[in-house]
Amino acid sequence: MQYIVLDMEWNQPWPGTYAAKRVLPVKIRGEIIQIGAVRVTDRQIVGDEFQALIKPKYYRKLNKKVSSLTGIKDSQLEAHGIPFPEAMERFRDWCGDDCVFLTWGFDDIGILKENMALFGLDSGWVDRWYNAQMIFNAQTDGATAQKALKTAMQMAGVEASRPAHDALGDAYHTAILCTRLDLSRGMAEYDQAMEKHENGFHGAELPGCIDRKVFHGFQNRDAAMEALSGPENLCPKCGQAMSHSRWLSQQGKRYMTMAECADHGPFLVRVRLTEEEDGTLKASRLIYEGDSEAAKSYEKVSVKPKVRRRRRRAAKK
């Protein structure tokens, strides 16, 4: 068996543009523009590499934020990008048989599957995957929150030798980290690590998740929450504005609320805020069915026991 350490970059349309309003055959969080992967052998030795630039078909104009973060330009994709189906064919041939995928985070495989569905491609061959963050946390500090790749590299004493926010660069650094882990044990104990992660309510997708989206460029927390409570608080099924309950604060800049659509009923909204390199905030939002187990957690947390206050007796004169 071999390990394929995978990272991707994807483009998202700027809110309010024609591309953002365009209805696609399959709902996607972003259109993939770059794939980077590094092979790690069964002896946990870094092997050969794969990368591809992909010419977008639906979100053709690069979001300025994405371009600034990744360094990828429209002209590069136009000149060197290949169609997504071709990139997938090359990638699958390079991966070979009997492989397990490792990513740094929960998003990459989900977005890959969305893009494959958009182009009518089979995605069953990428079903065997693990979030290397969970294995790293379990075998280092035991944290349940998600950890930035840069932070993990600092903890492990890994010097950056490739550019950040480049699919191949991030895949390479993740691969170096993976060689310092007991991957076999990590996979065997993965369900236990995931249970701790989900029970801690730290951002993993729980059953019942029906919508995922990432928002960029917020100046502060108030601006992010105002947008997610107002113009971005739309029903995942029909797109109309929803009402919402109060936001409940969770550990690690995470928040949740119950929103309600007049036609489709209640939904749980979970948000995680993280700081980006330019100092602005990124908001990662998950929306769940109102009758899901995740939604029931809001009811439990929102009901707080009343604290009885003792009346002070008047001092005797």
C-alpha cells in the first residue's frame, strides 16, 4: 500500500457577480484550479510528485483573493491549464492501485468529489482517505481543534522549503510531516480521534450537513457575523432569506445558530472564524438539516440552567 498526500487550490466567484449567481448542475464550494500530490511509500519515504494546473470551466475569472493567496494568474491557467477531466485521468494513472489518500484538513476530498460529480466522473477511487491533522494531533499534543499546517511544521521542526498556498508545496510539507507519524497506528485509531474531534464540536462535518461554503475578507468578527446573519443567511434549498436565533459561542472562534426558512423550516448553521495571512478573517460555514443530530446540540447548549442568587439579608443595626 502507498499513501498519496493530496492538496488542492480552488477558485470561488466573488459574491454578487454573475458567476456567483450561476446555477450549476451540481453544487460546489469551489472550482479546482491546481492539484498537487506527493507519494509516500509503505516504508514512509517521500517519493515522486504530481501537479497540474486546471483551466476552469465555470468560474473562469479568478477571485482576486484566491489569486493573491496562491500567486496563480488568469494568464497562467489560460496558457498552461488543462481541462479537469484530463487532469483527473492523469492523476488517477499516476496514483496507481492500492493507495490511501491523506489531506491536511477536511475540505479537499469533499471539494474533489463535488468537482468530479460536476463533470460526471466516478469518485469511488478516492473514498479511502484520512485527515492527517487528526493523526498528527493524536500523536503529538492531543488537541481536538484543527491545526494550521504552518503550526504543525513549527511543532515538528520542519523547515519550509516550498511556497505556502501552492498545492504541490503544501502537499510536500504535509508529506514530510506524515513520514514522522505512525500512519498505520493513526489509521487504526482514526475513528477514536474523529469521535473526540466531533464531540468537541471543532468543525468536522457531522451527519446531516447539506451545505458548505467559505467566505473571505472580513475585517473583524462583527463584520463576519453581520454578513452571515444578514445577506449570506440564505436557505440552502431555495435561496431566500432566513431568520435566525442567537449565536452561541463555542471554543476556538466557533459559533452556531438555528436559522429558519419560511418554506423549508429550520437549519443549524455552524461557523468557524480563522485569521488569514493578510490579517482578515475567513469564515467557514456548514449548514445542517434541522432534525439532524448536530442540530440537537444547539438545543442542549442553548438551554442554560438558571442560577439562583441568594438574597442578602439586611445588616442588623
